[in-house]
Amino acid sequence: MGAREEEFGPSALGTKEHWDAAYERELKNFKENGAPGEIWFGEESMTRLIRWIEKQKIPLDSSVLDIGTGNGVLLVELAKSGYTNLTGVDYSLPAVQLSKSIMEKEGLPHIKLQVEDILNPSDALSDFQVCIDKGTFDAISLNPDNAAQKRKQYVNSLHRVLKPGGFFIITSCNWTKEELLKEFKEAGFHLLEELPTPTFCFGGRTGNSVTALVFQQKL
Ligand SMILES: C[S@@+](CC[C@H](N)C(=O)[O-])C[C@H]1O[C@@H](n2cnc3c(N)ncnc32)[C@H](O)[C@@H]1O
């Protein structure tokens, strides 16, 4: 176990029970007052990656997969930016129920949402041009049951679901750029770009609490 793993050791955030309970609460809130719930890493985390996708002139009908979509709000924003071939998966049923309710309210029935454990994806989940992860690899890394093995499984799944030459955009608060590079570069993904994230200053030291990287899977 590395120093960072000790720092961000196993936690409830790494369990499905945690996410099921969290999204059950969020679903209830949504039904009662229409609030979509937490947007992990804030609005700017969505703007940052959508701008990057737009800058690449990736065709609007390219297939995009949001891994661990939660409430699916990122997919709503992508749809509002014109993207038409969007899929979100999450292993938590209440998360998928919440995201489906939000899509219904937003009038976006063409967004596909399914319950899938990304560590064991179905064959239907393949050939995506873009895969996005905002906080899901972080959650998996906090699994109390052999997180190192689960991270390996995640990378294998990513190979299966992403097209050769496809893009993988990850936003993380548990791992530094170097740590993410080690994990993904060794597995055949090369770093295309680091997206700028807010910096913080603490105890006279400046750093980034969030890392956002774009990788491309080798052809
Ligand atoms: C920190 S939340 C981020 C949610 C969303 N991406 C966002 O940015 O708001 C992590 C999400 O990953 C999902 N998740 C964790 N492990 C997963 C797995 N093995 N397969 C699919 N989803 C998973 C959780 O249910 C949760 O929705």
C-alpha cells in the first residue's frame, strides 16, 4: 500500500451500500423538491471537460460513456451542448433511477442509462469514442476489499469499453497526476493533456486538490 492509499485508505465511500443509501436519499429529495443533488467537483468540472471535447471537434454523434454517472447531470450538460449519443452507467440502482427521473424532467429520453458494475461490464458496453470518469475511479480506489486489484480490473474494463484511439477523461481528488499516469500509462493509455483545475494554498504550499487528465487509448 502506497502513502496516498494510507492517506485515502478504505472508506465507506468505496462501498455500494454507501452509494445506494446516498442516491436513495437524493432520489427522495428530487421527488420532493426537484433538486438533482450533489455535483461532484462542482459545475466547473463539467465545463472544463465539455470545453475540451468541443475543442477537439469530436463529432456530436460520437459515443460517450459516463462511468459511474451518479445523478447523470454531466450527461444533461453534454446533451445541452449538442451531443446525441450519450450513455451513463452506475452500479447503484437508485443512482440510475435518479438519473432517469432527471432526464425525464429535462426532456432527454434519448440518453441511455443502465445499471452496470464497471468492474464487470456487459458485452453491450463497448466501442465508445469517449469515456468520462468523474470521481468513480476515486470511489473504487477506496474499496475496503482489495482496492489494488479493483483498480487493475477498472483499467482492464476501460480497455474493453473504449475504442482503440478513444479518449478517457478522468477527474480525481484522490490521486495526483503522477499517480494516475503510472496507473494508466503502464496499461497502454497515453497522456494527451492535463486540464487546468483550481489551485489551493495551504501552509505556504500551493497545489491542486483536483486532477483532471485526458488519456488516449493506443490504436
Ligand atoms: C463520487 S460519485 C461521482 C458521481 C458522478 N460521476 C458525478 O460526478 O457527480 C462516484 C460514483 O461512482 C459510482 N460507482 C462506484 N463504483 C462503481 C462501479 N464499480 N461501477 C459503476 N459505478 C460505480 C457510485 O455509485 C457513484 O455514483
